[in-house]
Amino acid sequence: MTCKATIRMICEYLEGRLSPPVAAAMRAHLEGCTDCRLVLEAAQRTLEVYFDGEQPMSHARVA
């Protein structure tokens, strides 16, 4: 998975709308790519602020 593909699919990933194989490929990419992980974390924070904690994104957390 490329950085460009990862960034394009971050919203679908956070919403749990990716197929299991694509989500797994994305997780693998995020584990090894600091830049994409930062974008993911920023998107998570933005959505948490926007929804004020109303829509948890439990499966997409990256440690």
C-alpha cells in the first residue's frame, strides 16, 4: 500500500468501511509509516472534536 492510497482511504478506514484485506494492508502500512500515522491521528482527533466523542472509532486506533 502506498502513502497516497493510505491517505485517500483514511476516512473509510476510520468508519470501518474497508474490506478486511484492504484494512489489514492499511494497518500494515500505518505500522511502518510515521507520516501516514500522523495523518491518521490528526483525522481521529479532528473527528473526535467534531463529534464531541459521540462516535467512537474503536477498531482504527493506532498505538
